Amino acid sequence: MSNPLDPRASKLLHDLIEHYIRAGEPVGSATLARECGLDLSPATVRNVLAQLEEQGLITAPHASAGRVPTTQGFRLFVDALVHLEPVPEALQQRIGQALASCGDPRDALRRAADLLSGLTRCVSLVRMPRREDQALAQVDFLPLGQQRVLVVLVFRDGEVQNRIARTDREYSLRELSRSARALNRQIAGLTLAEVRQRILGDLKATRSAIDQAMTAVVGAAESLLEDSDQGVVMAGERTVLEHSDLDDLGHVRALFHTFDEKRSLLHLLERSTAAERVRLFIGEESGLNALGPCSVITAPYRVGGQVGVLGVIGPRRMAYQRVIPIVETTARALSQALA
């Protein structure tokens, strides 16, 4: 984003936002005149602030109050005014060593989420790589009793995912095995995307060949295939309670509902998988009402040919100059740890 402001207006907007991030309160012209180091009178500063307000970059929450940045103002600040702070070498090594020491990939994802939350004091998210292009080896059904069946997906790379399905009656192991064999003849060796298309389309027409009595179990497999690539690890949800600008009870409830439901967050993270580097969603840019008072910073990480995403959710007045490099560094370290 290019900077449409002259140097004086840029300096005042930068300093206003920096002060607002630190203090969390509207910034008055007298305070800004005193802190900006430009030897300007409060009256001159007021005139510049009035111009910035006309441009939609700042606003006055109350008639007699100072100014606060708008989403547009934050966007200009991050894209054109802020100077990102390099992550200290010692911290880079600490992050890399912590992730490299994890023996299991899922442990590394959890460690990455914990590190991000601890270092930024924000809610952290790590989305597991999509499995759209991974071939299935087989599907298995195992009886659990009490009208429950374990639906198991086994991928060619050895990963196993499962879900418990409730059925209309008890099914024997023999019935379940027969259904699994028929289903595997249809889908074994296909990618997850191909399986989804077939199981939601052509396969429905041939269910009678499997067993009409197994409709509920096959339906559970459909459900698993629909969202098996939507795993997300979160940490630090309670950090939202530490930020004064997120202390509105309605906002807190909406945020925790979004954290618990996750699906809308997954759609947001999905928008970041094609990005080469960090992406930033400020306030309403996320498209999620619950995240209106928040900013989301994401970065992709890669495992072979698969792409995952990690990121943080915090208040709009977060320390972008510090948090953005930490998110990017953690994504790079996670890619290296999982290579």
C-alpha cells in the first residue's frame, strides 16, 4: 500500500497510533504535539488531525475526546509506516530448537501454538495441512457397542483419522467388514478430493450394492471426509481477558463462541494458504463479526507439498512491529522442523 500522506502527516499518524497501542486511550492534540518531536503547536496538530479524520484514518469516539485510529488508519500504519523489529537471534534459536525437539508432527503443532501464544500474549492457531491431495489406502468400520461405530480413514502416507458414528441399531463386525470391503473397492487409491466427489455423488446411487442397512455408517464416512482436513490447534484463548479493549462482555462471548465453533476461523485461515508470506486482517477485514475488535496475523508453513497456516488473534492495538516477525519466524521454524 502506497502512502498518500506527506511526511508531517505520516509522522503524526504514526505517533498517534503508537501512543494508542501503548495506552489504549484516545490521543489528544496537546499530547501528540508534546511527543512527536516536530516542534508543532497543538493548534497545528489539530489541523493535521482534522485532515486525517477527513481521510477516514482516525476518528473521535466522543466529541470532546482525542482521536483513535480506524481500520483504514491501522492498515496504512502497518503497510507503510511501521518498522518491523527483527526477531533476536537468541529467540529465533529458541523457537527453532523447541520445535525441532518434538518427535511427533502433532506435538510440533501444539508446541508452535503454545510458543506463539506465550510470545505474543494473543490467541494462537495452527491449522494442519490440508489432505485434499493425499490418497486413501482404505476405510474401516469397527463396532463399539451401544449403537456406535468407529469410522477409520487410513491414508497412503500412514496417517490415520477416525470418528465415532451413531447408528440406528447394533451392527456386527461381519456386517461392517462387508460394507468396508465394498466401499474400498470404490475409493481405495483415490485422493480425498476425488473421494469426496464420488461419495457425495456417484456412490449414493450404488449404496444398495453395499447394503442399505449401512446407510448411517456410510453417512458418517461422508461427514469425516467432508471435514477431515479441518483440524486446528489453538492456545491462549483466555488471553483475550487480558486486553482492556476486548473486555466488553458481548465481544468476549462472541469470541469464545467463535473459538469453540472453529469453522469460521478455518475458512479465514483457508484464505491464507495461498499467501507466500504474512497476511494481516484488521477488524472487519476478516469478514467475521466476532473479530471486529481484533486483528488476525497469519503465515503459511509447508510440509512437503502440503501447506498449513498458523497465526494469532489479538486486539487491533497489538504491537504489530513485534508480533508480525514472530509469526513469520515461527512459521519458518515449523516448516524446517517438519521437513
